[in-house]
Amino acid sequence: MNITKRGEVWHLRRRVPKAYAPVDPRREVVISLRTGSETVARQKAPVLWAEQVEVWEAMLDGDTEDAEARFAAAKRFAKARGYRFLDARKVARLPVQELLARIDLVASDEMRDPLGADSLLGGAELPLITVSRALELFWGLARDKTLGKSADQVRRWRYPHIKAVQNFISVVGDKPLSDLTIDDFLDFRDWWAERMACEGLTANSANKDLTHLSAVLRRVNRDKRLGLELPLEDLGFRQGKAARRPSFSDDWTRDRLLAPGALDGLEPQARAILLVMVNTGLRPSEIAALRPEEIRLDGPIPHLLLQPIGRVLKTQNAERVMPLHGVSLEAMRAFPDGFSRYRESSGTLSATVNTYLRNASLLESERHSLYSLRHAFEDRMLAAEIDERIRRDVMGHALGRERYGEGGRLAVIAGLLEPIAF
């Protein structure tokens, strides 16, 4: 660091790096270190130089016609100069001393870019981010939500956000976020109320759309520091008691689903996943996502060891061990490396199985589905009077109280489940 003393004050003198010449054509820059002590000056010099570099970086970012980039650069510039970015109205209401300090800095010789006025006096205009643009920005801003997820899990996470935004745009149009009013959100709510009345849809469907739309708009508003007041409160519908999928009865499972030849027309991997569900109660997506290292077929107790490998589990309780018996063990032996066809497309799995079961008259009622096998397995454990702690561990459910000990060990669980297996 080249520091020199002028009068009673030390200064830092350095050449302007070539990278910043487009926004600062000076050959060198002189920065006052505001001290008469050489020791203090040498301590302050690296800090003030880093701040100057940050200013140049912000100026480069602001040298664009992109309104979003320029707005972000103005905020960055203000921060580098030690100020908080405020819009022009708030700047005008500042205490006189701070307002004059901002004006003096903008007017000083060292301020050589119009971005200075944009950042310190609030001249930067709020970018017009439309609803559709907000969704594009959301994927980057909310990337923390996809950490550790598999490609299939990311796809299933993205889809409801896309659907909610598309539905909203179809009702109110692709408006800039700054133009959205309470009437727009009430119009969207009314649209959902009409659908619920005419199409028999549930409040849950409407509330999911409202929740996912709100997540997009709130995240963009917050992370882009737009400072908008979006009227997103109290828009949800009151929900009734959620309908639970019915279970397949034991007779139906044994005599219809597992009857010789009943499932022969079903795609082989989908058929195997259905059969694994019969004696494990695992979620279809959990079975579809199994990696080879989670499948333990050798040894005295064949089992599955569900772990967050290449994906995020539904809950922390979903990490568990599951012994294999009967038709489930036979099906798993046929696919010891897992189910590559559905590993990244579990939604396709449910559609494939449910369509087949419906067309083959293998659904016990119109309300039954593939997922009914999970409920059927849970009902069989309950009928066998298996302890609640074991049942919840096996199903991957929360216990509802603090867990003590290790729960049921593999041999114990296997012994309890073998008598109820098909």
C-alpha cells in the first residue's frame, strides 16, 4: 500500500486497475485515510481500498440498461459508501445533517458516476418485475429449498408454484408486482370459490395455490428488497376435516390384488413397487427412489434401509429400517438395484398403477388408490396389536412425544411383521 502524508493527514494513493477504467477513467485514485497516525493509516488503508473496489464493482454492475441490475447495483453502491439505500421520498425525510452528507458526497470530486445519485439520493427506480418474472427470479432466490433434493423431488417442488402463478395470471393478468392490489388477490380468491362450488374442489386445493403464490411473491419482494406491501394475508379458505383414503381390506388384497395373474398386465417395475408396498406400507415415492445401497437382501433378515441418499426424505422420521417378507421380498429380489424407470418420475408411477387398477376393476371402491395399500398395512399392524412406538417407526410417522432408546431393532420388527405378511 502506497501511503503518503499531506499536511497532517495520511492518504492512500494507488493506480486505478484497468478493469475499472470504464467507470473511473482516472489514472490513479487518492483516498484520505483521515488520520495523522502512520500506524492507524496502515491499518485503515486495506479496508478503505476494499471499499473503493466495492464501489467500482457496483458501478460496473450499474452500467447497464437492465432496470433490475441497475437497481441492485444502486443498493450495493450505497452500502459500499456506508449508507443504506432509500427511495427518494424517504431520503427527503432524512434529518438535515444526513441528507446534506449524502448530497455533499454525490457532489464531491470522487463521485464520478450517475449511480451515486441513484444510490445515495434514491434516484434508482424500482424495477418493474411482473408476476411471471417473479417466478423466474424465485428459482434462484429459493435455491436453498432444493438442496439435497433429487431431480424428481425438485420437479415436484417446482410444479405447484408454476401452477399457482399460471392460475393467478390467467385471472388478473401478468401485472408488475408494484401494481398488484387487494382487488387482484380477492378476484383470484373469488375465482377459486367459483371452482370449488362448480367443480367440487376442496378448500385444500385453493389454499395450496394461495400458499405457493404467496411464497413466490413474498420471497421476491424480500430478497430483491422491493419494499412492497403485498396484501397476502387472510386469503385462505376454511378447511374441513381432510378425507382419508380408505384401506384395502385383507380379503380384497389377498383374493383380488394378489390373485394369480391379476397384475400380469402391469408394467414390471410398477408391479414390483405395488407388491413391496403390500408388506411394508412404504410410500410409493420412497420405494421408487431406493438406491442399491439401501437394499439389503443378503443376510438372515432381508430389509430396506431408507436413507437420504441422492434425495431429501419427507421427514426426519422417514429414515428407518424395513424388513421384507412374503410377496414384498420376492418382488424386491427381482429388482435388487432398485427401480430405475421411476426413480426420477414417481408421479408417473402413481398414474400408471392407478390407471391399471381402475381399468382392471381392482380398486375396492372409487375412493381407493395405490396409496390405500399403505393404510391397509397400518390397519393390519393395529389389528395385530403392535406397539404404537413400533407402528410409528415403521410408518415413518412422528411419535408425538420424545423418543427414548433405539426403538424396535430389526429382528424385533421383523418378528412382529412376519405374521401379518401376505
